[in-house]
Amino acid sequence: MKIVVTLENLKQDKPRRIDAFLAEVCSESRSFIQSQIGLGAITLNAQPIQKAGQTVRVGDTVEAEWKRAAPTGGALTPVQGNLAILFEDDSLLVLNKPQGLVVHPAASYSGTTVVHHLLHHLNDSPDFADSDRPGIVHRLDKGTSGVLIIAKNRKSAELLSQQFKDRSVKKLYEAVTWGKMEPGGRFQTKMGRDKVNRLKHSSRTNKPREAITDWKTIATFKHFSHVLLAPLTGRTHQLRVHLSESRHPIVGDSTYGAGLTLNRKADLAPRILELLVEANATFLHAREIVFEHPVTRVPLHFKAERPEVFTQLLDLLERFDR
């Protein structure tokens, strides 16, 4: 892409920062332009741009060829997979993510992820695959199933990310927890990375941030509860931490529930115990999400069916845990 700087596109007869100029002319964000400068994708009068603060003037020639950021774990290879697509258009995808599937590659995980399947589904589109987390505007933990929004281009990603930042996206989860919970309430705590175990998050942290979750109990059983959870903030592992610290960890959550559930399994009905052992699953499901379409601004509301094993557990609790 070649741009000759004129008085018309400069909008003023004086020098201007190149990142601000290109963001306006190309309808991209300044952060994206700055990242492209870092990748050496932009030249000014045939010379590579070194700093976003360099200026352009009338008569200058700017050339840009967008580049992908190098993935931290190496090049990503498209992998065919069965994506449960709830909605798709030119701007976004909405998926029902299964339990056990990681959303994106990371230093600690190099296996197949949602991103690998998306690269195959979108034919390795360069507008989508520009990093090791292309299109990811929010995430679900590996063990969590349910609604996941994917942006199909940078502009949609920026607009959707802003909605999450503004807390205008409404999310509703459901979970099966250990113990009988009260009818409902609000968890309002501070949490961050745990002081001792750096792989966990908790209220025992050096960098506390506000975490708020509203919850409502749908049904209680002898040993368990079926609850709805509405997070008002988006802290890492927020729901899992809130429930664990309330002494009602999510069933199947080995990270936040192992030490709290050892003695609770002794008198479970054999059918229930058998399912929990065989399933080896976390019973947390992102059931619904409400947000605005990033382009049309039309309100969208999606609901994902819970995994079959989740329904099987609820059926067994109705029969054998009253």
C-alpha cells in the first residue's frame, strides 16, 4: 500500500505523527500501526520507520505492507476440527467451546487449540492470523465449555475488546458446586495472582483487583448445588476462585477444589462417583452472552447448550442425591 501525503489527507499544513496519520488514513488503531512499525512494515520516503513519533509532511511517500507478528510458540499450523458454530458473519464468529479444549497457544501449552481450528476454518486468512492469539477478545479456561466470541478481523477485535473493557458485555455461567449454597448473593472481593502458588489466583495477592460475581442457586442437593453465575468483572479464574474461597468449589476443578473435596466423596452414590471419575471434567459452562455487533451495533444474545455430561450429572443428582 502506497500513500502520497497531500494537504487533503494530512488535514493540516504542518507535520504530523506518522502513527496518528496512518491510523486515520487506513482506518486502523494507533496500537496496530505502532506494532507494524515495530515489525518493520512501514517506510517513509523509502526508509524504514524507527519510531511512531516520526513525522510526515506534504509530499512525503509512505509505504506499508502489513506483517504478522511472529507467534511466541512458532508458526501456527491450521488444524481441521469440528467447531460448534452458533453464529458467523464477515465480522465475527460465536462458538460453543467444548470442555478440554484450550483457546489459544501459550508458553505453557503447545497442543492443538481453538485458534488452530479457526485458522483452518478461515483458510489461514491473513487478516485473521496476525498473531498467536488471532481474534481472541476474551477466553474460557480449558475445562470450561460454552459461548466464545471470535473476531474475524482487527477492527472487529478492537471494537469487541472495548466492549469487554467497558463491562458492557453480559455473561451468564452455570456450575455444579460442592455443598448446599444459599439462595443467592454477591461475591465482592479483591483477587490477583496468589502470593505462594503463582499458577493460581486468590484473595491472597500482592496486586489485588476488584472482582464481583452475582450468583443464584437453581437447585440444591444433599452434597451439591446447581448455580447461575453472572460475573460483573473479568478477573482470571474469577468464578473458580470465588466459589473455592466460599468453600463451594466447582465440581471437577482440580486446581481450586482438590483440598476441599477429599472428604466429601465418601458417601456419594456409586453412580454419581462413577460419572465424576469417568468424566474428569470441570462442571462450569458459559451459558449465555449479550453484546453489541461490532459493526451494526445491533444487540446480540447467544445461548450455548451445556455438555451432555453436565446434564447427565444433574439427572443423577435428581435421582440419587436428594
